[in-house]
Amino acid sequence: MILSELKEYLKQHEQVSLRDVAIHFNLSETAAQAMLEHWERKGKLKKLDNASCANVCGHECSSCPMQCSMIYRWTETPES
């Protein structure tokens, strides 16, 4: 199932761009975003805002090579 594959990918990489997910799973960005939103609704994934993203890549968001407005961070804590 692709949602479980996406979950493992997100846990492994911790932080990904929408474009990375679309390329990795051979999806359109629209389809990838819908899948990411599934984990976001469950509280496992957080979409970074522009200010947070600037701290990540070190660029102004308008010139960011990572397309800052679409960066996601996995937030689920490991189970003990």
C-alpha cells in the first residue's frame, strides 16, 4: 500500500519536499500532496511555513532551490 510506503519514506528522511515525494513515488505533485495531507491530518506530518523553511535551507524562500512552501517534516515520535 502506497500510504504505508510513504510513511516509511517520511520516517527515514524526516524532512522532504513535495517534489521529492512526487519523484520518488512517480506521482504528480497533486497526488503526492493529497497523500502527504493524509499524514498531516493524522498529526504525524507538519508542513513547514516559510519562516521555518528559511531556517532549514538557508535561502530566502523566493530563491530557495527546495521550493520552501512545500517542505514537510515527520513529527511522530518513536514508540518506546
